[in-house]
Amino acid sequence: MVSPSDTASPAVVELDDAGFDRDVLQAPEAILVDVWAAWCGPCRLISPLMDWAATTYADRLRVGKLEADANPLTRDAYGVHGLPTLLLFRGGQEIARHEGVLSQAQLKAFLDAHL
């Protein structure tokens, strides 16, 4: 995976168009992708939850952040229209999606339902 972003914990990695296939679609484990933008207030609200998920689910999940404006190929390929959008991948396939802000309890329920 690509190096950790400056604003994320070391467990959360920064993703981009160039490495998405390798880092997400070919990954052996489940990957939660947080599609976000710097100008998006709700994206900033859930950013700490990505750190929580990366730590709490470290044995079953990797967490990555994909900046929507800088990575239009991946954003458009997955039909991301609202931010934040969480995409959960396993075995190279999107298995779940959530658009909008959610609480820690809601994120836990989302992940537990699909992992």
C-alpha cells in the first residue's frame, strides 16, 4: 500500500488511482476505503473513525483513504457522488457501501455485518 497520510494514523494508508488495483483490488484481506475531500466537513467528522476502525479491526481489515478530487478515475469508476463514501472491498469486489456521516456504533454495525 501507499504510505500513510499526514492526517491519518499509521494504520490508515493513503490510496490513489495509480495503485488502487494493486492496493485494494488485489489485497488478500478486506479493505475499507474512505473516499473524502479536504473541503468536506462531514469527511473531517468521520476521519477519527477510520483510525478507530484500523486499530479495532486490525486483524480482519485494512483501512485506506482516497481523496476524491485528486483521484477522479477511481471515484468515477465506483460511482461516488456524495462524500464521505465508505467502500468495503473483499477479494477484489465491492461488497458494501455507505454514503454520509455515521457514528462509531453505526460504523461498527456496518463492518460487523460484512466482515
